[in-house]
Amino acid sequence: MDYHPLFDLTSVFLLIVITAGFTPPSSFLRIACLPVLTCLTWHCVSRCPDYFARSSWASAVGGYTTSSLLHYVDVVLLNRWSFDAQGPAKNGLLVRGASRVSGGSAEPQPRAAQPSYPPPGAKARLMFGVSVFFSWRFINTPYQVRNVPTLDAKLHSRRRFLLDTGLTIIVCYLILDAMNSSQNDDYMAEEFYSLDKIGLFSRIREVTLRELVMRFFAAVGLGAGLVSFQRGVYSIAAFVCVAARLSSPLDWPPFNGPISRISSLRYFWSIFWHQINSHRLDAMANYVIHDVCRLRRGGRPARYIRPCMIFLISGLWHVVIDVSSGISMQDSGALPFFLIQPLGIFIEDLVRSRGLTKAFPSVVQSCFGFLWVGLWMAWTAPAYLYPIINASKPGDGVVPFSIIGYVKGRLE
């Protein structure tokens, strides 16, 4: 039986909400739901290319469904969130301020209030399940993930927040519109972004300065496009929830960290890049390292294996997202891209441990850091980006209506 992938996403949402809100931490139903959720997720991922004309929309639905499955593994199975505990539980007791398996990302926040305990009832349990489903950074709770940016005090006002968020939505839309308008250049794609151009050092003698420049801007474009799409969707949700008085501006801190922190790969991934996935990645990586492999917490092997495990899980997850957009597993470059990132971080740690940058002023160090991150991404990002570019089709943009195209048409 075939059906639209949106039914899979809806079913995944309902199952997670009901399981999180209505079952105790040790319930067998929690384990029994995992294969059901996995089947629903795989059906969604495999059918998205057939039901969505735009690959970006297909990957968004497939990615969100896959994210929900990983979120279930994190909060329902590993950390065992429950209504009775109003948070993660261990042996039926609330673990305040620390995730059961996430050794670092769930530290208590001083400004967060302790969880309240509403009276039992179907409505309260349902609302708890919904809250757990949408709590990816656990904002304003004792389990808030690290490095979440602080909302500017000027935006605590509901009116000011809505104006700023509305402007952000417009800017993100226009950036995506402009990028979509530039994707229709077949010559550029064939000349610079073909799959045989992914390797760099293996064909260093034939690489031109122009190609290096195009690789650099392709990496910048990848980051700008992802940030604009993700932040745009986040801003739409924030605008709707705050405008409808479902939540306050304090529940919607900035999606990304300050761009000034892109002075190293470690800061890029842990501070500037959104931390939406950090809790679940930390939880699963720590479970494999400490609970399965029994490596000692704080030991040197665990310290170096942990980032590799996090990027491995993230890479496999993004391969699945690529499949939902119509790219085969064999053609996806997500896994090589994510697996190479720990190497860059280890190189940074080695340079820092040798004190090779201490002789330079902080401004010079930051400039070198920006250059280093840009060059690293120019080398590694094409493995992930070029298959996506080659798989895209005309009219395959993110935005449903081109404002720039409409204005151009009116001026011609």
C-alpha cells in the first residue's frame, strides 16, 4: 500500500507524543514502538522523491521525520523522559541537571526554573508529549543544551520580537530566492561543480585559481543556504507561536551563534552552527562509547573517539536525508564530508597545544582562523555539495514563488 509521506510524518509525531506522555520509563511499549517508527521513517524517506516535485522540500520532510526518530531514541529510550518525572528518569527517579547518557550537553542552567508537576490527566499528558516532541534544545529547562545564544534584551518585548523575526523571515526568503535564481546556470555546474571535480589534491596539477575561488564560494553558498533555510523555518515557527501567544519571545533564542565565532572548526560546529541536534547526537555517541564499549568517561580514548562517533552518526543521518531528496546512497557525499571534520578539529587542537598561535595578537589569530575554516570547507564541502547540485533539476528551488524573478520580469 502506497500513501503520501506526510502521513508518515504525522504518524511519527502522534506515536512519539503518545509514547512520551502516556508510558512509564520502563514500559516495553517504548521499545516496541521503535521498529514501527523506523518503518514509517524509511517509507517516508524512500517515497519523498516521488511525491515532492522539489528535492529541497522532499529532503525537508524526510529530514524532519528522520530527526524525529533520532529524537525518540534520545529522549524516550536513552534518557527515558516521562510525565511522572517531568524530565529524564533513571530507575524511576528524576535526574536533575544531567542527562542519563549525555555527559556534557545537558548541564543545568542557572536561570532555568525547576520543572513543575501538573495534575495527572489525559490532557496534561498529551501536552507533555507535545512539549517533549518539540523540545530539541530544551530551552529554559534544567536540560538546556550548551552554547545556545542568549536573546537580546531588546527583543524581550513581544512587539519588537515580532518585527525583528518578520524581518529575518523576509531576508532569509530573499537570500534563498537569489540563490535559486543562480542555480539554473548549466555551464557553471558542468564546468566547476561536476562530480569529477570533487577531489582536489588528487588532481592538484590541473586545478586552476578560478576553480579554487569557485570552490570557496560554493562552500560559502552551502552554509548561507542552509542557515537561511533553517533559520527561516525556525523564524516562521517563532513568529506564529509568539503572535498567537502560545509562547513568549524568551522561548525562541537565536537559531545560530555569532558569526564572529567562526574562528575555528570547533567553534564553527559547537557555537556558530545551530545546536538543534547536539543533544541527540551527544546522547547516542555517549551511549555507544560508555554503555556499549564501556570506555571510561574522561579518558583519552573516549575523548578522541567521541567527536568521531558524533560526526559518524550525523553523516549517516544526512545520507538518509540525501536519499529522501532523490540522491542514492552511493552518490551521497554526506558521510565523507562529516567523517573528515574531526580531523580538522584534531589539527586545531595540535596547533593550539603547541602554542603556535600565541605569538600573534587576537585579531590576527581570528583572521587566520576565518581563513583556515574557509579553506577547510573549500576542500571538504564539495564532497557533500556537488552531488546535490548535480541531482537538482530546473525549478528545483526552495521558495515557492520567486520575488526576484517577478521583479526582473516586470523590469524587462
